[in-house]
Amino acid sequence: MSVYTEICAYSLGNLDRDKLKALISGFWWGSKDGKRNIPWVAWKKLCAPKCYGGLGFRELHKFNMALLGKQAWRLLTNRECLMARVLLGKYCADGSVINADLGRNPSSTWRGIWEARTVLLKGVRRRVGDGLSTRVWKDPWISGTQTRRVLSPRGQADEDMVVADLMDGSSHGWN
């Protein structure tokens, strides 16, 4: 069986990143009688962009996470598409991909999108607006912190307090 045929057959089954990466690198570096040849160039160098001297290969896991992150973004921004209505209806009780749980017995589509939320959370920002839908203690809404959450202790404050409770309605400033 050729390496290409083995990669195609393997990618249709249970995807193991390391096995697939080994098959691809074996294709490029070759082997003879089961003995691996010397990899003259590191895999990281091959995955570097061409403008930096690499060959522009994609790291399959990162590329897959980026594509799944785009689907998660689509669920956030286009709630009326069929995919969003089905997935959000089944897996998101509050309608938010960001706060959703994996759930019991999830589909492979939802499992992939749920795992890709980490990619999405690295770049997504929350607009506070009037502050009625942003929870002070639970939502990541403060810029300049690594977690984008309130760092001070909650004390006696209500756990579900919203940002609007911290603002003065007449002056539109902080209370």
C-alpha cells in the first residue's frame, strides 16, 4: 500500500495526530526496508512560511483548529443559519457557544467546535454596550488582564450582577 493511500485511508478513520504526522513525514523523507532515512530538515522548518525559508506545510492540528474556530465564530455571529439553529438548539441551553458545555454523547461536529473555542477565546472581545447582558463576575469583559475577568474578590456582591448595576444611568458613567 502506498503512503498516500495509507494516509487517505487513515484520515477517514480514527484520526491520531502523531500517526498522521508520521505518515506524512515518512512520505517526504522516505524509508527503505523499514529503516527511516535521515530527516535533513526539521519538521518545524518545513512548516514555516515560505517567506521565512520553510516550505509552508501546514501543521494539521493547528489548521484543523483554525477551521473549526471559524465555524464557532459562525455560530456566534450568524445564529439564523441552519447549522447554528441545530447545534445551538441541541447543545447550548443559553444559546452561547462560549459558555456551552460539551454535553453527554456529543456529535463529532460539536466536539470539534467545542474544542476550538480555545482558539476563538484568544481573540474574541465582548462589547459591554448598555451592560445589561454582561455579568460582572462570570463574563470575560475587562481588557488588559490575561483572563479578561474581574480580579478582585466578590465579597457580598451578587454572583449574577451585571455591569449595568455598576453604572450611573443618568450620567452614563461608573457609579
